[in-house]
Amino acid sequence: MKFKYILTALVAASLGFVGCNEKFEISSLEGVEISSSVVGFATEGGTKSITLNADQAWQIKDEDVPAWLSIQPVSGGAGQTTISLTATANTGAQKNDQTVITFADGKTQIVKLLQDGGEPTASTCAQVIAGDDGVAFKVTGTVTGIANTHYGNFYINDGTGEVYIYGTMDKKGNTNSSSNSYDNLNDPNNANSWDISVGDVVTVQGPKKKYNDTHELVDVAILGITKSLLTIVGETEYKVDKEDNTIDVKVVYKGNDLQVNTDACWLTLAGIDVQKDTTFVKLHVAANAEDTRTAEVTFSSNIPGQASSASITVTQATGLSMYTLPFAEDFQAGQGAFEINDIVARADGKDIWAFASGYGMKATGGSKVDTKSMLISPKISLAGVASPVLTFEHCGKYCGDQAEELTVWASTDGGETWAQLLIPNEHPNNWGWVNSGEISLAKFVGKDYIQVAFQYISNTAFYGTWEVKNLKIEDRALQMTSLAELSNAATSASVEYTVNLKDAIVTYVNGSNAFIQDATGAVQVYSKTHGLVAGDVFNGPVKFTQTLYSGYQEATAIDFSAATKTTGTVEPIVLTVDKLNKDYTRYTCCLVKIEGATFATGSAGTAKVNDTMSQDGASVATRTQVNAVAYEAGKAYDVVCVPVRYNSAPQVSIYENPIAK
């Protein structure tokens, strides 16, 4: 026998949205009796029960239970079962859902689920962003941009966040998809349009939806609009050169007055021209003799109970008197325009950097003490420069580790931050002069200027002397002879370089990854067709196509057909973790060996494990790269690895099993 159930009067009475002419009819299955196949809930939610009589086992699957409802029990055998359904309060749109009871023979019974909608309380944009999909929100914010006037897509911001309005109902309650009479969002000739503009404050109500990373309110109703008293017409970001300038800002305002405010003393009000519908505000920008500078100018207007404001930004190019390329300083008559910054001064008060006639600029620390000092160039313009190259000559003696004690740095922000540059050729530590090699500054192209600095360090073990002279910065093609020069030249662009290599050896190959190393540094090659084998040694011209990947140099193609290839023995560079951290730029992509290191976590032969490797109080992040890598936490190992970077941060790659001590 079959049973047919119609929505009962009791259920209908609890649902304000169920009309007197609307009914739900859901067929019941043979051998199944259900007390009600439609269950309705009021806005505040609550618990309701239905009785199921079945001649076989049944269940309600998790995916068939709406998120706003809980059901107990969700399975049972033949016979009579009372099923409880509990709904949460509904602050969103009306709910029209269902659940499905599945029986042992595969047949199903549908139970219709309904709930009245609620009137949402006022929320912030931040609460909308944090809210659940399907929940209705009422929020007030300023219109910051209009994406589509026909569908009614725009952005609002209330200071706590920004929400995208995706679809707006017109004044008749139509959406673009629901009626042919839908009217444009801000057509001033249409009496049914909302006439919304950027700067207006609107109150909207609608359900939340997250689309990818965008938090939206969909097909909203407009509950209120407060028209902006002020609008800036045209651009809001101005860029001017270093000379005296004037800026004309076009403003439309409806308030009692117009106020113009800025904290920048180099911006002044030069005049106001009031016309019928528009006011032109003229701002004077003073000549700039300093660094690049930016200021905000705010325009505001008000009436009793309401105020509106909008702003522009003004950015002025640097006006510093800077040197241009080619730039040269031989240090034969003094320190020139260079400045000295003693970061850790000598205890005896003597100069660390000083001019030495016939030798250039000379740095030396006191006996067995810590010192640190920088010899800093003036600002050198990079305007119109394509390929700046730094070279210099240097010599010294009594130095310990030149990669740590004698370094070169570059800054493009007046010394606030510094980036280390590799010195391709160290001096022989016996007073013999050598050329530094080609140091590319291409990664800084696009900045207003650059400063370079020689940094000298002495310590209790080594207090060497460093002499530099004949510095040049030129805009010219690179003539590379080392991998350090290639590393210095890496930029975000993919560029082909030819390097005349000397005894460069392939230290490690793992599939598409290969590492090549010479006496100055190393590079990584990532290519499925690189054709490299560990132990290959190259002399002569090799072409690399390289770019920056994850913060360090990576070659995506290599052509060694014009070079001489022989075979050599791969030997890792033995380092301490402390030494590696101090000279990480120098040893990036080199094959190194850390002896007696321990790990914090351990790896049971698993790939892609992040860990920390420590030795004598110093530590560095690590990552296993193949399944073969296995080690235990806390146990001492000799580790052969490759220092690289991940998102610019140091991270050592481990390709082979560490050897237990």
C-alpha cells in the first residue's frame, strides 16, 4: 500500500513563507510509513520529530544532512523509529532543503525541510568576511569602487574590511536574472535606479558567499543611501618631478565648505577656482632636494550630521644631487665622496678605515679585538641605466676568512637596508693586488640610485688589513669568468649570459636538478635536458639562461658545447653551521659537509620533510628532497647537503642519507 502526505496545517502555521495556495506532495514508498514527509521550522529553530515505520534497514548519509540541521538517529533497522531533527536559528534567507532516507534495497525517501528566514542584525564588513556562506548580513559601508552598473556590482568598506557586492536588486525587488524590467544601478535618467556613486554610504542586506578569495554579498537589497558630499574627479595619484610643480585637483562638493589638509610642509595651497558645478584646487609642490617623498592630501566637506572626505597622494621624484655613470674613485687622493660608518669602533680610538697614500683606502682593526666598519659610496643615479657593473682592485694580509671579514654591499634606500654582493676574486692574502671581477648591479635597475659599501670586520682571532682602490661602476655588458659573477647578475628576468669558466665542476645531479661549483661560488641548474653528470669539469665559455627562483639564482638552460669537458673528483666544502650562516650568500648552491650535526625532528626515509639541523649552538632549516633520506632526532651525523633558499630564507637541501657518527 502507498501513502501520500501533504504539508499539515500545523507545519504550515509555523512557516510564515508557506502561502495558503502552496502545497508539497511527496510520495511514500511501498513498505514505508512516515508521519510527515515535510518538516518546517520557525526562524528561531528548535527540535521536531517524525516517526518512521519500515520493513527493512535504513540510513541517512552525512552528505544528505543539511549543514543547518542535525538528525538523530541516522540509521536503524526494520520497525518503528522516532527521528529527531534539530534546526539552528536562521538569520539568513528562507531555507528550502531536503534530506534523503536510503533503504537497504537501494530505494530512497525524501523528506522536505523548510525554515523561515530571519531579519539579520547590523554587522561590520569584518563580520561578513568571517561569516558563513548562506547567512544573510546587513552592513553599512562606503562605496569604494563600482565594477558593473548593469548588474549592480560594487565594493563597500566600513574601515574593518572590504566586501564585494555581487548583484543588486532594483527598487522593484528585481534582480538582473529575475526580470526583464531590471534597471541599471546608477542610470540618472532612470527613476528606478539607485544612483550610487563612489563615496556614497550605503546600507545593504543579502546572503554571504565566498568565491575563491572574494567575500561577497549576493543580490542585495539596498536599505539606505547617504550621498557623498564630495567627489574627486579624475586621478587621485600624482607623480611629479623634482622641480617646482603645481597640481590641479578637480573636486565636486555639496557641503557648507571645502577643507584641504596635509601634513607635508612641501605642499601648499596655491589657489581655489570655484565654478558652477566644480571647484579646482591648485596645489604647489616645492622643489625637492632630498629623497623621493610622498604625501597625502585630504579634502572634506560637511553639513550638520554628515561629513564626507576623499584624498589624493602626491609622490615627488628625488632631487638629490647624485653622481652618474660612469662613476670612478681611485682613492689616490683621499676617500673622495665616500663616508665611513664605524659600527663597532676600535677601543684605542684609532680609525678603522683611513687613506693610505699610494695604496688607496685601508682598513685594519686593533690587535685581537672585534671591530666593524663600512666605507660607503655617495648616491649614484641609476636613471636610464641598463647594465651597471662594479669592479675594484684590492689586496691585504693577515686576514682569516675573507668571505666573512671582507664583504661588499649595496643599498637603494639610503642605507636602511643592505644586500650582499659576492666578490668573485679574493685577494691572495700576501699584499698581492687582484681585480675583484665583474660584480653585476642589474638587480637594482629601476631604483633611483645605488650606494655600495666595503664592510671590514676583525675579531679576536684575525685582525687583517684590507686595501681597496680603482673602483668603477659602468653601464656595459658583463664579461664573466666565474660563477660568483653569474650569481650576482641574477634578476627576476630570464637572461642569457656567457661565462668563461675555469675548473667548474658538477657536484651533484638529482633528476632535473644539478649544481655546478667553482672556486668563487655555485649555481643551480633546473632543466630536464641539462645533460650534466656529477664529476663533469668545464673550462671555457658556457651559456646559462638564468633567473631568480625563490630568492636565489637558478639556470633554466645550459649550453656547454663550446667548453672543454673533463672528469674530476667531487669533494664537499667542510663547514660549520655557524660559518654557513655567516657566509650563506657565498656558499649558496655549493656542496658542503657539516660534521657532527643533530636534527630536531628526524626523518624515517621520507621525502619533503622540514627540519632543523644544529651544531654547537648554531642551527639552520633543512628539507629532505628524496625518499632515501633517513635519520633520527638527536643523533649526531655527518651531513653532505646543498644550501639553497626557500621564499628567500636559507634552507639546506638534503639529497643523501646522513652518515651516523
